[in-house]
Amino acid sequence: MDVQKVFHMTGGIGSTSYAKNSSLQKKGSDRVKHIIIETVEELYLASTPKSLGIADLGCSSGPNTLSIIRDIFESIQKISQKIHQPASELRVYLNDLPTNDFNSIFRALPDFLMSLWPETEPGSSPSIFMGAYPGSFYGRLFPNSSLHFVHSSYSLHWLSRVPPELYDEEGKSINKGCIYICGSSPEEVARAYYKQFREDFWKFLRARSAEVVAGGRMVLIFLGRRGPEHVDRGDSFLWEILARSFAILVSKGEVEEEKVDSYEVPFYAASREEIEEGVRREGSFEVERLVVSASESGDRAETEGGISYGKRVAMAVRAIQESIMTNHFGDSVPLESLFDTYASLLDQQFAIHHHHHIQPLTFVLVLRKL
Ligand SMILES: C[S@@+](CC[C@H](N)C(=O)[O-])C[C@H]1O[C@@H](n2cnc3c(N)ncnc32)[C@H](O)[C@@H]1O
């Protein structure tokens, strides 16, 4: 599978779209929004450039995309009032893979711009210029030294590809029965995933190092794991339950076992050490902050609008995974049945275990360009 050609969040605004199923990511980034704002403020006060270049990498489509841009815009307005200077113009570069639903974002832009500047006189508009830059963030996307601030949320844990070492010479998976590193995975599986992450993270930093000005900042929010162990009750747990849901479909004859065996996700949850080592090795940035944040068990109110927590997680995973699943299994893959099973297995697990034992970790990495 060519991740770059295939992978996209479910577009539009229908019931299975990412736009309608991204509230968990929103909650996650809201918890750490103060770090984004503090970083932007510090950066702005230090340089007050006439034109501030901002990129959002893996912007997707839906309410989260423009909500972060609004936060940044408003914080710049506030500081410039405080220091009695006209606010800089903002150049906003929205990035995602080419099959992302950029049209939905563009359609929302006129109202968005109006809402930033409610008292606008007809004909005038806020100094914010937005454009889309489709492509993989594992390569160059923007002109040299064009960015002051880079934001990315819940995107960098996606690898550029499924590690090729997961398949033997005959193309058979060495990670049968699992779709990510799991309890029964041979050691080579974790090694292959880490190798891919190391390579991708290096490419990511190297590309940004040309694009970000000296002193510029990046706030990167992504999923990670607690310690050196790969299998925990955070991210790997969610994939294990998904693998179990697939096994149930196989036992009912709804999907072929061989197809499930070869299905692996291009995902990696890095550890703090791996992230720090990656930044050091590439050498263009220094770590200003590396904060760990986990959802509170209170976030997991049993139901929200009559929808259980398990169902909400399942819908979020579906909106993210659907494109690569249909690419792998074909259009006839019974997604309803798969994600109904997944939702009920998740609800069972959440009921059995104490909520706070089962939660993915979010890392917030603040980097400064040297
Ligand atoms: C779960 S969404 C997060 C969207 C949004 N930032 C949010 O917080 O809700 C992850 C996004 O990363 C994008 N993505 C994954 N790999 C990418 C890559 N190599 N280059 C650009 N975008 C990528 C996906 O297409 C997807 O839209």
C-alpha cells in the first residue's frame, strides 16, 4: 500500500466522517492548548516579524482544522494590543496528504474569516492568508526559511509506510494475528516498527530544518508510550482489541484470514527516549519542552448524547482507518459489523478495567530551531 496515495481521514460531514468523529482529538489538543499559545506568544514577542509563517501539518478536515488557527490568530491579536503594535500578517499553510478533503476546509473559509473579524468594514479583512500544501510531511513542503511556527496534532504517529520488514520473502506477514506490535509479536516486529519511525522522524526534522527560521518553534502533539516496553494498555491495547474484532469476523466467515494476517498499521507510539534521541541525532532543533498528557478518566463519561465511550472510540478509529482498510480488504469489507464488534469489545474492557489503566499517552514536543 502506498500510504501517501491512499491514507485520508473520512471526508465530508456525514455520520462516519472525521469532521463528525474527531472530538477525542479535540479534547486531547485542548488539554495542551496552553502550551501552543505560550509558545506562539514567546516566539512572537521575541521577533514580531511583519509576516508570520505558520504551518499545520496533518490538518485533516473538520472543526479541529480551523479551531487551532483561530486560537493562534487570537493570541497574536491579543499580544500585539498589549504591546501597542499592529498585529503581523499571518501566512497559514495547511498541510495534509493529497487525498485529504481540502475542499471542505475551503468551503468553510469565508465564514471562518468573517468570524475572526466580526466588525469588519465591508471590503476589509483580517491580515491572514491561507493556503493548502498537499504532500507528505516526511519530505519538503514549503520554501526555505518561510515558517516561524509549526503545529501538528495527532499526525506524527503515522508512519510513511508499513515497515517492509514485517513481510517475509513470500510477502507473508511475520506478525500474524496482530495489526501492530502486540504481546505475541516476534521481536523483529518491534525492531522493524522502530526502524521505520527513526527513519521517518529524521526525514521530518530534516525537511523542517530548511523551512523553519532560526529561533522558530514547532509544537508537535502525538501519541506515544510510557516506557521502553512496546505493549501497554494505551495505544497497543486499542490495536489488540481491533485485531480481536477482526478475528471474530474471520470466525464468522465475513473476512478472509489471510487478508487479516497481512494487515498491519503504519503507526508507531514512540517513547520519550526515542523522541529525544531522534532530535539529538538530527541536530537542527533543541527540545524546549517534552510534556506527557493523558486523558482523565472523567473524560470517559459513560455516554455522551446516548453514545458509549467504546462506540465513540470505535467511530474515531473508523474515520481514521477506513481509507486504508478498504484499500487492503476491498470495498466489500463489512465495516459496520467490524466497528460494532470493536465498540462492544471496547465497552466491555472499559467496564472491566479501571478507566485510567487504559489510555493512550499524548506527547507534546516543543522544538526550537537552532
Ligand atoms: C487523526 S488526523 C489529525 C487531524 C487534526 N490535526 C486533529 O488534531 O484533529 C491525522 C492526519 O495526519 C495526516 N497525515 C498522516 N501522515 C501524513 C503525512 N506523511 N503527511 C501529511 N499528513 C499526514 C492524515 O492524513 C490525517 O489527516
